[in-house]
Amino acid sequence: AQSVTQPDIHITVSEGASLELRCNYSYGATPYLFWYVQSPGQGLQLLLKYFSGDTLVQGIKGFEAEFKRSQSSFNLRKPSVHWSDAAEYFCAVGGMDSSYKLIFGSGTRLLVRP
Amino acid sequence: DAGVTQSPTHLIKTRGQHVTLRCSPISGHKSVSWYQQVLGQGPQFIFQYYEKEERGRGNFPDRFSARQFPNYSSELNVNALLLGDSALYLCASSSQETQYFGPGTRLLVL
């Protein structure tokens, strides 16, 4: 079955601290992986994506993610969190075999302490 | 460039009514997908249309229907509304592998 697991419902970090949000996926074919961010009451903004090639991908707002096929993971990282990063983060998987429809995780809410 | 636009932004309906939500994709994008996001959960796939043809349907009842127009805009229709249909409805447009989302329509069913 195709699925995405984000094991952390909430994460709280201090401003300036580093951040890692976890994402594990189950997908039968070659996965296309995405991270989206959602501010309260807003739509989803694409942070970054992985299709193939270099397993470390860079995104907007200083975020990066690393694809680890052996662990079926695609964790999101940021070296120094800003207060404006407080939001909900969603990991998603799709692929050519499913016409690129996305399967989302349940999200991780990031809180930033001043 | 304009992003994905959706209308209306908010909507309040009562049980049993029907609703139509609208979406305009990014210029040049021929595919539109619809997702339902219930409070506290990730978005769930409802429909995908490409070149006016339904390409995929998620696990939603027949009360949900959609269509895509020649200009690639799309409508999502929901009949016989239930309380559980209260959610944020997101539209996404894509040219190929990447979906770009609109701001959503928040539907409240009373």
C-alpha cells in the first residue's frame, strides 16, 4: 500500500536552532517526493522535490531534504530556524504510475520559541 | 505570473445542499487535481483531470463530481452535503510531475 508517515505531530525548536522533520514512505514504484508548507488558513507551498539524481536536494527558504532509499525516508532539514518558519509541514509521495497524484502524510506542526 | 486561483474563499452551507467550487490553473498547465483537507489531517486526493478527461479518482462517494473546461479551469461539485464534508478544498495544477496548490476554499456544512 502507498502511504506516507510523519511520526512527529508537533515539534518545538528555539529560533536559530537546527531542525529535522521526519518522513517515511511506502511506494511500490519509483517515488517522486515532495515537501510542502502550509501556514494557518492557507494553501500549500512547495518547498522542494526529489525525482532522481543527487539525493540531497535544496529548496526555498533555506530548506534541504535527503532521500535515503534504503530507509524509505525523505527528511527535511534546516540549519537555523526563523520564527517565520512556524507552520505545518507535509511530506508527499507520487509517481508516474499513479499519474502523479499525491499521497500526503498527516503533517508536522512546527512551533518556534523566541 | 498568477498562481492557482480558487473561488469562493469561504462558503457556508447546510446539510443536504449542493456546492460548486471553482479553480483556475496556472497558465499553460493542463492538469487540475482536487484534494480535501479535513482539519488536522493531510490532504486527500479526490480527482485529477487532464485535457478535460478524468485521469484519476480517489476514494470518495459519487456525491463528489468534477469537470474540466476547454480553458483548463475546473469545477468540483458536491451534492447532498454532509457535516463531514466540512473541510478545506484544495485545487492543484501541474504541467507534469509537480503540483502547485491554490489557497483553497473553506467549506463549512451546518
